[in-house]
Amino acid sequence: GTDVKTEMSPVLVCLLVLLAGCWGCQHHACHCTGRVFICQESKVVQVPRDIPANTTELRFVLTKMRVIPKGAFAGLDDLEKIEISQNDALEVIEANVFSNLPKLHEIRIEKANNLVYIDQDAFQDLPSLRYLLISNTGLRFLPAVHKVHSFQKVLLDIQDNINIRTIERNSFTGLSSESVILWLNKNGIREIENHAFNGTYLDELNLSDNHNLEKLPNEVFQGASGPVVLDISRTRISFLPSHGLELIKKLRAKSTYNLKKLPDLSKFRSLIEANFTYPSHCCAFTNWKRQNTELHPICSMSQAKQDLDEQPGNKIRRRSAAEDYISSYGVGFDPAENEFDYGLCNEVVNVACSPKPDAFNPCEDIMGYNILRVLIWFISILAVTGNIVVLVILISSQYKLTVPRFLMCNLAFADLCIGIYLLFIASVDIQTKSQYYNYAIDWQTGAGCNAAGFFTVFASELSVYTLTVITLERWHTITYAMQLDRKVRFRHAVIIMIFGWMFAFTVAILPILGVSSYMK
């Protein structure tokens, strides 16, 4: 009997542990799946106090919790993931909520539109944290992450918070002793202070879709290592900072229409890939290659850093976070967005730049060949002088202005406008000869391009319309030559041409008013 009891003791202990776990998971609106504790009911108005101590994952979805109080998750030492989503009632997250949780590596707070306050001590001492998402909230200030002190590579994903206006200095100091990726896109950011990224090893900084962001201060990257990838697409930024561009390998500035000038190319010591708004930006990189003396120090440093990282037990690794995130999280992390391949360092590197220059956006000259330059001057001068002569003769003639002569006047005026357009283009070509790319953006976005575009569209439409009317008028006159009562009257011709002028003017003015564009 003693032997049986001895043998049964471990079994009984296991059963008791399992029963205790199941019993501890009983809650009127929550349930357990393995070691995952899930609350997905509107009945849940506060964080349950009976969360099992061995829980590894918490999910609070569609609950009505207004406050997450201090120490809500205290003692859950095995906790690895927390998700708080679709909670419109949530307003406050108090201090020490996410504190001293040694295994916690993922926090998701999203779709909580009324969340307006996260205590500055809410995130503390999370040595395993790798991913922090705060999205679609009502926060007015960037959450304080300076006490996180993670030993892992961290992806901080703060997006779709339209009330966050400012990134203050030292905002990310203390986030991680390793490299970080900052996705700060689709917020309401208007201002970023100097030294904002101080103390970080910045793999990637995404500021895209902050439509009111107009400036990156010169010292914004002071005290930071990186960024390696910088995305400022769809912002109003007009200048890049003069410091901190040395380690950038990928630069994205799509639909950033205010960015018309780039810093000195020598500042882009590591650049491999660039995506701009204007093709003329790529002209600067067409014939530019980094020489051995410029590139070797960067490559040597990068390789040394890689070698250091590969040493077992090394505590100061600084490698990219991209690979870890892809393997850890799978869906939701685009490998193309997070490639930091030090193997791309070569002795001489050509920058892969887009959009490429084309016939409408050349690098050297508007007129690619000298013969075209000669012809455009010849044709434009001939068109202007010839049509002025025609107009003077027709208008000043002592003979009555008949319908055919009236239509010829309209045709001559339309062709005169085309001549003026060609003369305009020829003049700009001479002024920008061999260095069009230096003037391209100001020309394309300025009044000159709009004026030239208006002239050519208006003149072309009016010319084709008038030629059509002249053809039909001649056909009608010949067909009904013997029927004087069916003759086209002068007043009829005037009405027809008024319609033509209105049509040509409307079509030409639409791109200036925002329907399409003359920029390209």
C-alpha cells in the first residue's frame, strides 16, 4: 500500500496542478486556451484579478475597460504577449502596467480611439521586448519608452495616431541597447526636435504620411547611429538635415513635392537605393560613383561590426533587427522593407535611383540634339512672324471680313500661340543648356511650365477645332452653292467659334486648377 501511494503521489500532484490551473482560469467573461488568457466580451469592465500565474499570452478584445490600473499584470513572470484592441472605452493606462515582466516581448495596443493618457512610467524594465505597437488611439503625446531598457532589437510601431504632433528630444533614449526600427508613419506629427533620436542605433526610420511634417532639423540625428533606411514619403519636408546622412543606405521620398533640393552628394556615403518624387533628382546620381577612399572606411566599419556580432557571448551586438522580426512575427513584416545587407558594400557603388529620367524629364538638355535646337528656333520664329503677318493683313484689309477670312484669323491666332510656346521652350533650353536637372524642378513646378502647357493645349485644341470648322464650312458652301438661303452667316460663324474658344480654354485651364498636371 505504501508503494502504491508513493507511486501515485507525482500523478496526484500533476492533477492538482492542472485542476488549479483550470480553476484559476474560470471567469464570467474570459476563458483560457492552453496558457492563453482571452477576454472578448463587452461585460469585461476591468482587468480580472484571477489571471493564472503561468499565462504566456493575454488578449483583451472588444472589452469595456476604462482604465488599466497600476500593477494589473504584476507577478505574471511567464507573460510573453499582450494584446489590447478594439476597446473604445479605454481612456487611461496607469504607471507600472507593463513593468518588470522579464519574458514579455510583444505588446499591441490598437483601435482604442479614446485612449488619451499613458503614464510615463507605464513601460519599465522589459528586457525581452521586441515589438511595441500603439495604433489608432487618441494619444496627444508620444508614449514614454525611455525606461524600457530592452536587451533585444526593438520595432516600435506607432502609427495612425493623428493627435500626436511632436517628437521631443531624447524620446527614444533607453528604449534598447540594441538596434531599433521606428515606424512613426500616418500620425499627425508636425515637429521633430533636435536630438530626437539621441542614444539609438537606428536601423530604420519611417516618417511617411505625416502630411503636416515640414522640417527635419539639422541636428535631428545628432547622438544617433543611423538611420540606415529613411522614409519621408508623402510629407511636406523641403530639406534634408545636413548631418546624420552618412549611414543611410535606402532613402524614400515618394510624393514629397516640397523636397526640391538635395544636400551635397558627398554626405550620402553609404547610399545604395533612392526613391524620389522628381526624375531630376536621379540625374545627380547618374554619373556619380563613390570612390574607394570614400567607401572603404564605411565598409570596413560595417564588416568589423558584423564580425563583432558573430562572436559568441558578445553583449554589444548591433546588427539589423529585420531578420529577427521576419522570423519571429511572420506576416506583417515585409522583408523588402528591412534589408540591411552589409554585403552590398562594394568598392564602387552605383546608386539605384527612381524615377528614371526620360524624354519628358531629361538630365542634360530639353532638346537632346543640336539639330533639334536649330529647328525649334527656325520653326518658332517662322510661326510667330508668319502668323502675325497673316493677322495684320486680314484684319487691316479694306475688304469686308467674310466668314472664311474670319475663320482664317482664328486659325492664325491659334498657330501664333503654338509659335509662342515653341519660342518659350527654345529660350528655356538655351538657359538650362547641359544642366537642365539643376532647374528642372523649379521649372516644372513653377508658373513657366503652367504657362507653356496652357499655351500649347489651348492653341492645339483651337487650331484643330478651327481647321474642322473651315473644312465643314467649305463643304457646306460648295454643296449648297446655288441655295443662298442656306449660306453660313457671319453671326453663325461667330457663335461657332465662341464655343470653340470656350472649349479650348476650359481644356487648357483644367491642369492648372488641379485636374491632371503640366508638371510632366
